[in-house]
Amino acid sequence: MTFELSDDGRVLRIYLDQNKWVDLARAATGHRLGAPFADALAMARAGVAAGTVSFPLDMYRYWETGKRGDDRSRNDVADVMLELSRQHTMTVPFGILDQELDLALQRRLGRPEHPRRQAVFGVGMQHITQSRMKWPELDLAALPDSGAGLPRGLRAQLKNAVAEVIEEELLRAGPETFRAHGFDHADSDHSQRFVDFENHLAAEIAKHGLTGDAIDEVVRGTDFGDIRPAIVEALDRIGVVYEEFMQDITVGQLLSFVDDLPTRYVTNVMRSAKHRQTQQEWEPNDFIDIVALPVAAVYCDVVVTEKQWVHMMRQSKVDQRYNTILISNVADLVNVLVKASLM
């Protein structure tokens, strides 16, 4: 297991999908269904307090929490998220893809000399969105002399406090709040478009009777087409035309290049495994999992998610490839945290 050194020592990064946060929220509120997870919650709290464990949130935790219409249950989940995450976050996949493309091209072509770098972990929604979201500036106009007499350190503390409040309100906001500001979760069709595409691909796979490695190749081929704009941009940065890059490249080399992009590798492992299990239909929730889990599986130390995804990723040795612990029961965090404390 790989730990990241920080000012507080070794930090174990643990990613929880939405249902696992719900399990811990039930434990935190004394719900009868939360009893099996009480020890895991206690251990998690202790690790966070000691600064040795971090539970980063991603965009999709904000998204799924915000979809919960019941204020009480949504805030129960938000409470435990805020307590354990301390607003630690993971960036969106797109910037990570840019970094992975540059590193893959460097391995293949020796360029770029200075690959783009993307900090995977940070603090707050500002980090998730790579500072595309702007908060209102701290207004000290109501204070005597407009706050000019405030020590610089106190000004910084006030600014941070305001940002923390805004971050918390974003996590707690429900569907009504979003609708009041002109956004409705129900209007987003990304999940359905994803399902429609995968169903179309499944029909083509069935039509041509593809199995085994052939399914893997088709899935990775469609993924290459999906990320082509990012590939073209990365090539342009090193002065290589896309057609030149594709000239004389074999199918095997093309697939190898896609596999050399860690988050895309996991994405395609998940998609391929799902396409093999034709008895399971594609669902809108699959979109969130397939977008969110690859970043966590590559860059976190522990991922706690649905049993089907754990099984699929273990079968493809994702855990061994990226040195990640994959578990499906949040209660199993007790053993993980105990072992980590002994290292």
C-alpha cells in the first residue's frame, strides 16, 4: 500500500461511494441499520482526528447528495461527510486525463519535456472545479474603517471561514435549492445518454457475436474515440499532428496506448466486464460509478464500493496494478485501519 507523505505524517486516502456514506450516516445517527458500521465509524473518526486518514469527496458525492429530497436524510449524510472529509476533495477526471496523456506520450515519444501536472487531492469545490467556481469576496465594509485595522492573519482566517461556510452549504443544498437557482438534477441527461450509448454498443457486440478479448478491443476502441479531442490537444502541445501519430500504428499499439492511461484503463475494465454480463442491464447509476470510480481506484489507497464493481476490478487485477485495496463492506474498514496503524 502506498501512502502520501504530508505535514501530519502518512495519510491513508479512502474513497467511499454514496451508499457507503449512507451506511456511516446511519451509524452516526443511531439508526438500527447502522449498527454493523459503528466500529468502522469510530475508527474512521480516530484516524481523521489523528491526521493519518483522509476521506476525500469528489464532484459526484456533491451531486448524489444534492439529489436527496428529504432534508433530514440529506443532512445526516452531509454531516458525516463534512466530519470525515474535512472538505478534502478529489479533482474531476478531465485534468487527470491531460496529465496521463502527457506522461503516456513522454513514455512513447520522449515528449513533452514537462508534462502537465494535476493535483488529484485538495480542499473544497474550488479544487474539484480547478478554481472555475468563484466565491463572493469577503466584504468588510460594515466594519469600522472597512476592516483596515484588522491584522492580516485575522483577515485570512475570516476569508477561510467564509469559504468553509459556502462549501458546507453547497454540500447541504437539496433539489429545491438547486431548482431555485435554475438547475434541476432531473434535467441532466448525461446518465441516459450514457445508457443509450452502451445499449447501442451492446447491440453491436451481440450482432457480431463478439466475446472475450474482442469485447475488450471494441470497448477500448470506442473509448479512444471518446477521448480523441484530448489526445489531439496533447499531441498539438508537442507539435505532432494527429494523422502523423496514427500513421502506421497497429491495433495492438493503439490499445496499448489507451491502457497506458490509468484512469481510462479502469474505465474500460469496468465497461468491458459489464458488457460481458449480458444479464445485467445498463442503468443510469452506472454512469456515476464508471465516471467516479476510476480516479479513486488509481489514486486512492482504499476504495469502498458496490460488490459488483469490486469483483470486476479484482478480476482484472486493478487492485494489484495500482496497489489499491478494494472492499464492498464499509464495516471491513476496521481491519484496514487497524493494519494501516501498524505500518
